[in-house]
Amino acid sequence: MARNFDNARDFRINKFQVFNGHPSATALDKLHAHTAAGAIHDSKERCDAPKCHPETRVAVQDDLHSWIVHEELEGPNIKWVTGPAGSGKTAILGSLARRCKPQGLLVATFFFALWSASIGRRRKTAFVTTLAHQLTQHDKDLRVEISKAIEAHSDIFDKDLHTQMETLITSPLQKIAARPDSPRLRGVIIIDGLDECEAEQYHKSTPAGSKARCKPLRTKDQDQLEMLQVLRAASSDPSFPFRIIIASRPERVFRLFFDPEQSPPIADKLDLHEQYSADSDIALFLEAQFNQIRRRFNLPPSWLPVDAIKTLVARASGQFIYAATIIRFLEAGHREPPKVLLEAILKMEGTAVRTTSNPLEQLDALYAHILNSSPDPALSVRWIHSIARLNQCAGLEPYACHIHRLLPADPDSNEAEHLLGNLHSLIKTPPPSDQATTKYEFYHKTLFDFLGGSDRCVALYVGRAEVECFIWDACVRMCTRNLDTLLSYPANFVEFLVILPYFLDLPFSIAHSKALPTSTGAECALGAAAHRLVKSGDIQF
């Protein structure tokens, strides 16, 4: 085939440029694209993650650090850190990660978070790839071998976790270990909140009333067990040089997997509640925080009631979340001064010494006390459940400004501030300047453990179906307003409103709407609103 410059002579080209198009992504670029960046210990998403207060939880951190450093110690190379909700697992492991990082001991981290807006922190999909990505940054030889593995297995990101672990981590480690001049690798992989990983679904559920036979939905226990098995398989390989710390609540799947009666045992167990007394640390934390409150509000040294710290430490029953919630409650900017608020907490029913076997009894009482400080506790709980439900919808962006338009029964009221103004110790409320781009968040999962049990929250209990109906009614109310009202809202809210039911997959059969007499009528209203909005040109699909 003839070419343009065949037999050409004595010519000159000015401003010569060559365009190769878009360079193909490298193997490591592809790996990075499949990571859950927010799950890494120092990610921007974890900027307000709980941290150990200075000089607290020192003993447990020292014990874990010593176990990491002294790799010659006999026994399993997996440590299971467990304890009840609020015992400080996440704070301890986050502080340990920051301690190990400058020493070159931190290999990789993954912090699961059920209430995170990032779906990667709630599911197993990016678990192995996120660990592998951090391994490429930990050691240059690993970076080369993992890159080769991705190039040789271009479909690795579509494989199951066992295959990903074998291909991206175990096999590269084996190849490095087989070298005569192999580097000495050491350090720790820290995994927190594995019990908060929710189930990844691959098949559609069977519609209500349908006779079609579909595969049953996966459970979170299955996915959590899969990750545990993957980690055990990797750690048992002779070429695997790292320690692994796994933190979780003592849920059934973990108790069975880490059963100490197994021979040989899979892991060493470290129980924060049984092996360490947190009382002195909680007292130290409260003393420091009360001093800050005294300085902030210019209170006299005598402002703190006698034996207040002793009483609160006893009520905490080793749960740091109890002490942290009290401090947030005092600092949340209520109309009452901190002393009045603290005295109200101290007068709550209950004694300084626990009288039941429930270590969260006092935390439950504290949550109930704070929620009942809302002008309408029952409605505020519906708002809390609705915000949490919307935050869990992957791909939906329920920013605070959208919540403020969607949920109020009266669009002209300031219902959000009215209901949630006293609850800032439980809810992270974005400042007004950020509400168009920021979501509500919650400080701790224990709030929903409390609200999820009718035996714990009693009169404040709201069932899942009732929450679904509450959201559905709000959506219908908005869609049945006249077109001019709808089009006066920002376009991103209108789009949010129209696609909301499809993200939630709300079953019309349970949506007995108060806005319309029948669920069929509600469905028609929503469809009509969507049709009008599309026809108007203000929204496109």
C-alpha cells in the first residue's frame, strides 16, 4: 500500500505533532479504579473517624504493637479483636495504624462502615483489590509482580474473592519468596468492622406474589464468612509474611469461625471487654473533655457535680461510646447550659452500678433521653430512619437540602431544625453552606441497634414497613403538587424526586399512602409527575 511520503525528497514540516489517542490504562491504574479508597485508614472520608484520646487505650495498643513487631512468636498470625458495640475497636485500630505507618509496619488497612455513603466500604466487592493496591505501595517488588498478574489476567476484577486473593496477593508473594535475594517483608494488615459488611446480591429477589423460582438472597454472614476464609487461606501460605488483625463484634459467624477449640486455632482472640478495663481510660477522657467544656463556656472550677465522673464511668460499663455521646450532647449548643444538661443526665433513672446483664443499658437510657429532647420524638425518629435508608441507596445523592424539601409535611416549615436541632450529638448535620452537596451522617451504629429493637427503644420503635411508607408518602406529596411548584425547585432535586422510588424499590403493596387513598393512585400520581417533568424539558433520562 502506497504511503504519503514514499519517494518524497527535500521537504520540510512545520509544527509537527503526533497524536496517539488516549494511552491505555496501566495495570496499576486498573487496580486503583477497583479500590474502595474511603476504606483506607487515612482516607479523607475517615477524617472524623474516632481516635483514641491521648494516654488512653495504651495497654491494648502496646500489646497489639508488640505482637506485630515480634513476628517470631509462636501461634497464629491472625489476631481477632472483639468486644461489644461502642467498646472502641475502630478507635484503637485507627490509632494503631497511625502508629505503625511511620515505622514501615503498616501494610494495608480496610475499615468497613455500614452507614458509609461509599458502597465500597459496605460490601466485599473491593476488599481484595483494595488490599492489593496498598501492597503495591508498600513494596516495589510486590508492585511489579502484582502489575504482571493483572496484565496476565485481565478479567481478574470479575473473579470471586478467592481467585483475586490467589492471583493478586498470594501468587506474587510466592514468586518473591522464591527468589534467592528475596526482600524481607513484614508488617500488619488491619481490617476493622468486618461485621458491618452487608451482603452483595447477584440475583433478583422473587417479586411478591410471583410464582417464579429465584435463587435465595445472599446473607451478610455468607459474605463475611467468605472474606474470613480468604484471609485464612492467604495467611496459612508459607510465603505469606504479614500479621493480620481483624476487628468485629462477637457475632455468631465470627464466634464459630474463630472457635478456640479448633486445632490448630485459626487466631488469637483479644476481647476488649473481658481482658482490659477501660474505666480508667474513660475517666481520663471525661476529665479532659470536662475541662475543655469549662474553658469554652467560662465555667467555674466547681461546675462539675461531686462524683460525676465516677458515676458516668460506672454507667459506661466499658463502652467509650457512652462517654463520647455525653460530651457531644453537652457541646451541641442547646439552649440550656452544660451544667443543667449534665445534671439531667446524672438524674436519669438507673444506678451507678449495673443491675442487669445488659452492658448497653445506660447507653440505651442516654439515647432515649437525647431523642426525647426533640419537640416530637416519634417524628424525629422517622426522620432519622428515613435519612439512613436514603443514605444506603447506592447512586442516590440524598443531600441535606433534598431531605429538607422531601420530608416535611409543610414545605414552608423549618421542620428539620425543629426536629433535629437538639440531636446534634447523634447526627452530623452539615452547615448551611454545605447542605447542597453534603449528606447527613450518624456518629455511631449503636444508635440504630437501639432504634432497631422494640425491647430497647420501646415507645420510640418504628418498623421497616412504616419507614418505607413514610418516605413514600413524602414522595407522593411532592409529586401531587402542581407543575409550577415542582419546577420551582432546583433541577437536581426534581431528578432526585422522580428516580427516588426506583432506587428504593418501594413495594406499592405496603405504601398505604396518606397523601392518596390507594397505592395504585399514588403510583399513577408519581408517573404523571415524572411525565410532566420530562415533557417540560427540565429533566431528561
